[in-house]
Amino acid sequence: MRKTLLPPSPSSKSVKDQHCSTQTFATLASWGFHTLALPKIIHIDMDCFYAAIEEREAPELRGKPIGVGGSSRRGVLTTANYEARKFGCRSAMPVFKALGLCPHLVLVPVRFDLYKSESARIRAIFGRFTEKIEPLSLDEAYLDVSHLQSSPEAVAREIRAQIREETGLTASAGISHNKLIAKIASDWNKPDGQHYVGPDDVDAFMRELPVGRLWGIGPKMRAKLAALNIHTCGDLQKLDKIELARRFGNWGIELHELSRGIDTREVRTHRIRKSLSSENTFSENILTLPALTPIMHGMLEGIREELARKHSDRIIRSLVIKLKFADFTRTTAERASPSIEPTIYEALLKEAWQRGQNKPVRLLGIGVRFRDPEGEDAQLDLL
Ligand code: DCP
Ligand code: MG
């Protein structure tokens, strides 16, 4: 095993201390301070992950076009190696179509357990460099390496080298000062490459970028924008915030930032769910408590089901009801309970309803808060 290079510098501040919003950074950059204050974000994405693992496991497959998944012609491919991609085979493509494009495609069954264990090995390598790791899927993660003194490019190169050496797989990396740009950049020199977008490169990088590369812009939105003759982020930048908000609402305001490469989201290490809830905004306001009660019981069944299906390992801390009234005022009622109790929900609903003093109700929310598995019962922001 290689020695882990690039240890955290003892004199460096904590990761959090070094963070600043992109806007702050823009100001700092204009003063010439950018290398001092910028976060260092790396996005790592493994190259044709499942297919690369299968190829490694069966050297006789090397050089041949491989599709993973779809044991029958009715299935779909989870991914294809680069040899198969030359023929146009892609993730999510029906097998019969892939075979039409590439008749000698070798189909191998999916082996999730193997991919999961490879993913864990790769994450362990990330862990040698930083604790701030945000996995997006088995083969993709954001890393915040702001605390390391080395350049983020050197860190990315080292991580990729260790992955290659220890797993025989190749990874690509995007490196920048925020998640948005790092993720886009990891595709730039794929496979087995990396791309750095420095603060001075952002404007040029974003100007030429097709709008479809921004998260949240799917084919429908792309068509809407194309109808306005907007194809690149540079085109999008020409619309001012008010115009964007008028056309696309809150999403338009976000687009104003994204199109300029501004993204202030931090790398989030934990995604422990703190609560589970469901909300219902009524097409017509509900006027009485007896009319509201059966609706609440219906919603409660949905919560019960989801708890059993996905969160049976969690301990419930309290039950919560939220009401929003016709005048848009809102109230929440909460009571500690380790389990779902319909009678407690009924009491909470009554309590919240009475606070509204007979005002019609436009929204009902019902939920549970969970006990924090790590013991800190922090203030939570449910509902
Ligand atoms: N995957 C899947 N279904 C999809 C897309 C992907 O099951 N529709 C799986 C198979 C991939 C893995 O997730 O190997 C990672 O997805 P990527 O989109 O990163 O694709 P690859 O890693 O295969 O290719 P690339 O080299 O383009 O990253
Ligand atoms: Mg990948």
C-alpha cells in the first residue's frame, strides 16, 4: 500500500473555518485573496464502474464490448464499457436495442454485493484524506479537502493513484471551489483523467457550458430554454434575475446563480434523516375539525407504511401535527411518544385546530421526529 501523502497541516484551521460562500469568495478573489479562502472540492466518479469491475474479474473479457445487466433481451443495461459505448450502448438502454447496435456485446449479470464492497474500499481510500465525504452513489462522491495544504489537483491525483493501485480501477476527478463545478468537471477528461477549474477559469467555463449540464435541467426544461434561444449558460446569463423569476419562479432565481457557477452548498457528511412527514395542501379549504380528522387518519396510514418499509431501525421521539390556515398563518403541535398513537395525533390535531379559532385549514402536515442515533437530541427542523 502507498503511504498516505498530504496529511492535514497542523497549522491549518478547521475545514469549517476556511469555508466561505462563493459570493464572499468572489469579493475576496477580486482583492487577490482567493487561494487563501477558497474551499477545495473534489468530485470523484469511477469510470464505467460496474463494467470495469466485471472486466477486472474476468480478464478474458478485456477488449470486448461488455454490457452489465439484462439477463434477458427484455432487461436494461446498468452500464456498458467504453468498447460497447463506441457502438452507442449506454446505461438504461434496453438489451434488445443494445444488441441491435452491437451484436457481439457480452452481457454479464449484475453483482451488486461485489460493487458495494468495491465502493466501500474506495471510500476507505477517501477517508485517508478527509472526513468530509458526501457519497452520491456507489461510484461517486464529493470530497472537501480544504484542510490540506497541498493543491487540490495533487490530492485528486494521489487519490486516483491509490484507487488504481489498490483496486485496479480507474477514477476521474473534477476539482474546483464548489460542488457544482467540480461535478461538471469530473466528466471533462473522462476516463482516467481529471480537470481543474480555478477561480479565474469559472467565467469562461460556464459561458460555454450547455444548460443541460446544470443539475435540475432535464430534457423538458432544455426544450423550454431552447425555444427562448438559450443553449449555453452564457445565453442564460443574459436574462436578469427578475426575468428568470417571472418565467421559472424560484427555480429561475437558482438558475441565475447556477449559470454563473455559483453554488454555496457544503459537502454534507451525514444524511441522517431527522424526521418523516407528509403534507397535504387542500384544493378547497377544510372548514371543520370532524372533516379534518379522517383525512389525518388516512395520512397517518401512509406514514405508518413508510416507517415500516424504510425506517424500522429508527426510534421515534415525538409525534407532530402542523396546520396552515387560510390566512397562511401556521402552527405545530408536538408530543413526546416512542410510537405512533392515533389518539395522540387526534389530541394534537384538536390542539392545533383550536389555536386557529375556527379558521379554515389549507394544509395539514403529519409526522414523527426520530431520536438522533448518535445521541445528540439537537433542535430539529421538522415540518
Ligand atoms: N447505473 C445504473 N443505472 C443507470 C446508470 C448507472 O445502474 N441508469 C450504475 C452502473 C454504473 C454506476 O451506476 O456503473 C455508475 O454510474 P455512472 O453514471 O457514473 O456510469 P459509469 O460509472 O458506468 O460510467 P462513467 O465512466 O461515464 O462514469
Ligand atoms: Mg461513473
